Amino acid sequence: MENKTKVVTFKNVYFNYGGALDVLKNINFEVQSNDIVGIIGPNGGGKTTLLKLLLGLLDPTRGEIKLFGITPSEGRIYAGYVPQNVPFDRYFPVRVIDVVLSGILTANSFFGSYSKPETEKALNALEIVEMAGLKNNPIGELSEGQKQRVFIARALVSDPRLLILDEPTSSIDTVMEKTVYGLLLKLKEKMAIIIVSHDIGAVSSYVEKIACLNTELYYHNSKEITAEDLSKVYKCPVDLIAHGVPHRVLEEHHKE
């Protein structure tokens, strides 16, 4: 039997920004090594706050969070993060290899002064995402899908044990979306992956486990989502949500 270790643990976690209402309420959630988990939910449902708690950028109002068995602020060095938007001037003359190298955070590293081993790690990360051939191209010349692969390489260069992606396919077309998710399915052999998205259709086609978040978290440690879960999370008719969603998400719904 495969031995799995706990990567992420949320236990009875609450969070609010000092107001009367909780942004997150009684969150219980666990991710194990080699899991690929999708967290879906409407905008404003608490997904960004959950990520900030996971990375130790916020502390829970109540409850306990562990990342690799230690506090998130200690454990985040083992996590790679790909944000939804990476702002930069498309005309700024920074090469693809330099963008990836920026993911190596050491006291002596800055543009133009990386060591040979660091450069080799960056090239290896580009090989993994199949972008090594464009290593010297300006990042601004790349398509949105190519840029996303480069940003994934930047997250991989630090050898993470957990990869977190926030809306990884929000700005790319369907064809490139498939290649990005295909890459993630290969990467899960070496690490746990969490994908955060508001797009249930895209995520549910590729991940193994799905959690629904809208202040409260509905999670069954599987890829199945019940009609009741969706109704609670999206606050609207399930038939509208389910249109076009793969059978494995709403299996009973599609058996009608």
C-alpha cells in the first residue's frame, strides 16, 4: 500500500477580518502527498483567504492549520505558488530564464548573479514544462499559455513538495488549458497539488478530489460532489451549475 503523508491540515478553522461575520467557518480539510485537489466556489466565497491562511500570510481567528506538520509560516518554504495574475510590463526586457530564476530566493541571488547550479535548476524546471527552447526569449513575447508554463517553472525551481495554483487557466484558451492540466497530472507524481478556481467544469475534468468553498467547506475526500453541496455553495439551481459538467461530478444527476 502506498504510504502517504499529510501535507495540509485544517482543523476547525475560522477566520474573520475583525467584523461580525466569519469569512471562513469551521473549515476541516486535509491534503496528502500526491493528491491533486480542486477547490471551487463563487467569487467572494473565501478562496483567496484560504490560500493566505495556508501560506501563513494570515493567522486563523480560531482553529489550527498545519503545513507539513509545522506552522504555515514555517512550512511554506516547501510550497510553490502560482498566483492568478503576475503583473509585469510586457516591454520590460526580462528573459524567460530570468523569470524562472527569480523563484530561487537566496541572500546572494539577484538578476545576473545566479550560480551555475541555480541556473541548471532553472533550465531543468523549464524542461519539465517544455519551455527550455524559449529560455532566452523576452517573457512579454510569449502567449498567455506559454507564460503560465513559465510561471509554473518558476514555482518548481525551488523543488516544492506542494504546488498551489490560483485560477491557472483563467486567461488561456481551451487547447492550452488541456496542456497545462496535462502537465499538472504528470507533476502530481512528485508532489501534492492544489488548484483553486471558480470554474467547476474545467477543474472537475482533471482533479481527483474536489472541495466546494463558500464560507463553509464541503469536502468528501473524493471527486464526487453532491447536488446538495452545489446548492449550498452556489446558492442557485443545480441544473444551471451542472450544465456541461462531466458525469463524474454529478453522477446521479446525469443518470436521470
